[in-house]
Amino acid sequence: MKEFERARWRCRRGLLELDIILQRFMDQHYAQLDQQGLEQFERLLSLPDNDLWDLIAAKQINRDSDLQAVLELLQKS
């Protein structure tokens, strides 16, 4: 449970749009992620707000295919 709470805290960002998307993702998808998915999500959370938003909004091309599965879930959220 501590990992979930820590991840939810890390989802609090400076952009309202990111807050909304990340909270939806946490509610809908986080519990179903396997270890690889959790690691991918952590890597995405380590990005600066603007870079993360650009990936989710498809303003920037994702060059890291390892992140694609979780990124697609975020884009659906």
C-alpha cells in the first residue's frame, strides 16, 4: 500500500491537466500494472511536467518503446 500512496503523491504535479490524467490513471489502471508496468510508470513520473504532458498529449513522439504500454494507458485516461 505504501507504493500506491507514494505513487499517488508523485502524481501531484504543477499542471492541472497532468493532475487530472494521472489521478484517473491511478484510479483505473495502477492496481493492474505488473512490475514492469510499475517501473515504466515511475520512469514517466520522473520526467519534467512539460515533457510528460507533451508525451501524453502526443505533442512529442515517444522514442522509448519500453514506455509505450503505460503511455497508451495514460493517453486513454
